[in-house]
Amino acid sequence: MSKIIFDSGISFDGYFAGDNRSPQNPMGGASGRLHQWMFKQKAFWKHIKMEGGQEDGTDGTLIDDVFARTGSYIMGKRMFEEGEVAWVDDLYEADVYVLTHEKLANS
């Protein structure tokens, strides 16, 4: 049986992103503050197919474990649109499903 695991960064005061989100301002500029711990990890950069990170410890093991157990990704339209402009091609090595209430232009 499959499991659904919710994995997200959130601030102590309950915010997932800052104000004025757009593809030119992903996460409203809050990504650096919310994901600072992750950006330090070599494992994170390895999984997004880029060089970076200074640390390779317990947090890196957690990141490796999350990517290893992920069979597919479900994300909202905004996350997809904001990330698509910055992500490398074929970033996700699993299926990606984008949830939205908006109809496609051709449907």
C-alpha cells in the first residue's frame, strides 16, 4: 500500500511563502529563510543536479532518505509556475502532478 507523506518548509508563524509571489520572485523571497538549513547540505544540491553545499551530515541523510522514498510529487500550480523558470530540465526523477482549480485553455 502506498503512503502519502507531506513534506514542506513552513515558518514558526505558519507561512509557506512571502508576499508578492511570482515566477520572478519565487516563494515571495522567503525561500532563503525557510530553507537555509537545506541549502547548506551537499545532498540537497546533488538531488537538484547542481554543485553546492558545505555540510554532509544528519540533515543530508534526511534529504537523501526523502528523495529515495518519493515515488511522485504533488504540487500546487503556483509552486510549479514559480519553480519551473529556475529548475533544471528533468529535475524530478519521478512523476509530477500539478493540482489546480483552473481549467486548461484548450479544454
